[in-house]
Amino acid sequence: MAAIMSISRQMLRVSSAPLCFAGKACFASKAAQFKVCVSGGAGGIGQPLAMLMAMNERVKEVSVQDVSMAMVPPAGVAADLGHMEFPSKVVGYAIDPSKPAVDQLEECLTGCHLVLVPAGVPRKPGMTRDDLFAINAGIAKGLVDACAKYCPEAVIGIIVNPVNSVVPAMAELYKKKGLDPLKIIGVCTLDTVRANKFVSVMTGTSPMDVAVPVVGGHAGVTILPLFSQDKIAATIPADKIAALDKRTQDGGTEVVEAKAGKGSATLSMAYSGARFGGKVLDGMAGVPASEYCYLASTVTELPYFSSKVDFGPKGVVKVHDIGVLSAHEKVRLEEAKAALKLEIQKGLEYAKTC
Ligand code: NAD
Ligand code: LMR
């Protein structure tokens, strides 16, 4: 019991709605009002992410969507999750990727409030996230087209890489369809999660007490942690900041190399995706919530940028400025914007061809 309580307390960071750890102990299904789809739900991120979303007490239904030749059939993932003692219903949906997703996902997506998209290919050692664009943009487009038709009011959390280019591409597609581009949000929570953990290890504090803003984008130098804006991180000596910044930028590569060609971050990403998803659902339930994420923005001269976002009943309600920066962060901001500009351009060019 003590262990369960401790896990629950930790999970409060995921969302103001605690996860259920036993059907009897959770708030009861009255609070469960939202339908969530995890596209790529049979994959490395998708399976644990679907599990964490099924455990969120605001969730009444989870669609686990993947392709028919996935490593595990989505119906199998759903059957497995469906035996856990939570109120949520879990349903699997397999599509034939040689046919348009939009022709196959009506039941899966209809009524969804939140669609989380880790569907796509992860990188291997030596690759950049940008190398994944050609294949992953096509996968995302198929799914986003289907969301536009069946759940146009849903928030679409783009996890698939390269986030910096896929989000502009998909948001422009939403614009072309007359839909709200702010429904398309890049999930960068893992950068914040890593920065918090690295700071906590360096300072001997609890990661739960650290909240480092990470702005910019989600690749290499575009990942800009603002250590000066967190009270614990701000105590770190200035001569240690550049290395900490670099480790945060390279967190994904650290995992890709450690997995030695067998994938990229999955479990920390599922945790981060569930933290993001929980915040979106909190907002929809009328409980104000914020997260750092990447979306259409006027915070800088770039049309897409990651900064703090407040969520409300329909999704995004406010995109915050980045605040006061240290001298190191000012230099890094210019570096981040220069790289991000090109990656945004790639997404905008893609959208023009669709
Ligand atoms: P994975 O290969 O384990 O899983 C991907 C899943 O997507 C597979 O099950 C595959 O069958 C499925 N898929 C492919 N096409 C699909 C389609 N049309 N519809 C539905 N499902 C489809 O990969 P993973 O480790 O889960 O990573 C997925 C993506 O997430 C990668 O692009 C990776 O780079 C990215 N990622 C992003 C972050 C982030 O912080 N935003 C973190 C980690 C990984
Ligand atoms: C991450 O940051 O872990 C992801 O973007 C996956 C990757 O390729 O690094």
C-alpha cells in the first residue's frame, strides 16, 4: 500500500487526475469522460502510453490504433489492457497502411478528445531526427487527415519525429482544411522531464521539486533549457551550465546509442506523453493546466516555437512568452532559432505539396 501511495504521489505530476492503481481506490468512472486514441499504440512508446492513458481516471475509452502487420496486433494490446482493473474501455484498431487511413478509422476516432501520435519510425545510431521526415510525415498525414474528418475538435499530440518539421506540416494542413492549427501540438515534454532529472541528480534534490522550462524545438540545438528560470537549477554554478545544456540536447541520442540500433526512448517518452495528455485532459475537464510544447506561435519571429502553453476546455488557451534569459540562454536562443527556421521551412514546403 505504501508503495502504491508513493507511486500515486509521483504520478500527481502527470496530471491533477491521479492514476488509478486499483479499481476500488480510484475516484470512480463518474470522472471518466474522455476518449483518447494512441496511434502507433502497438509500438515501443504506444503500448506503455496506452496503458498510462487507460489508467488516467479522466479517460473512459482508449483506442489502440496501429497497422495490421504491427509487432503485436492492436487488438492484442487492447485485450491485455482490458484486463486491468480500471473503468476505461480499451479497443484495438488495425489498419492496412496501403489504403488511406481516413477510409478505415471512423469508429476509432469518432468522439476522440485527444489523439496521441507516436506512429512512425524511430532513429538508429548515426541518424538525425530529420532523416525520418520523408517516411514519418506521410504516416502522420494519413492519420491527421482522418482526425480532421472524424474528430476535428480533438487535440492532436504529435510525438513522431521530426517534431520540428512534422508539426508545421500538419498544422498547415489543418489550416488548409479550415481547421484550427493550434489543435496540432508537438509533444516536447520529454525534454523538460530530462532537464528536471539531470538537475536533480546534479543538485541532490528531488526531480519533483525541479521544473526547468525547455523552449525552442525538439532536436539538437533547438532544445533550449532555461536553467536560470528554475529556482534549484539556478543554483548550479555557471561553469557547469553549458555541459548540462548539451546533455539535455543530447538526451535522445544518449538513449538511441544505449539501445544500439534497437530503437529510441520509449518508456520515458510514454511517461512524458501521459504527462502531456493528462494536462490536456485536465484543461478539458475545467482544471487549468500547462505544459511546454511546440506549436504555431507568435512568441518569436518564427511561426512555430515551443514555450509554455495553458490548456482549457477546448485545448490551447494561451501561449506564453519565454521570459527573462541569462547571457548563455540569449546566445543559445539565436542558435536554436537559426536551426529551427530551416526545419520549420521543411514542414511548410511539405504542406504546399499536399
Ligand atoms: P516503434 O517502431 O516501436 O513504434 C511505432 C509504431 O507505429 C509501430 O507499432 C508501427 O507499426 C506503428 N505505425 C507505423 N505506421 C502506422 C500507421 N500508419 N498508423 C498507425 N501506426 C503506425 O517506434 P517508437 O519507439 O514507438 O517511436 C515512434 C516515434 O516516436 C519515432 O518517430 C520516434 O522518433 C518518436 N519519438 C519522439 C519523442 C519525442 O520526444 N517527441 C520521443 C521518443 C520517440
Ligand atoms: C528523444 O528525444 O528521445 C526522441 O526524440 C527520440 C530520438 O530520436 O532521440
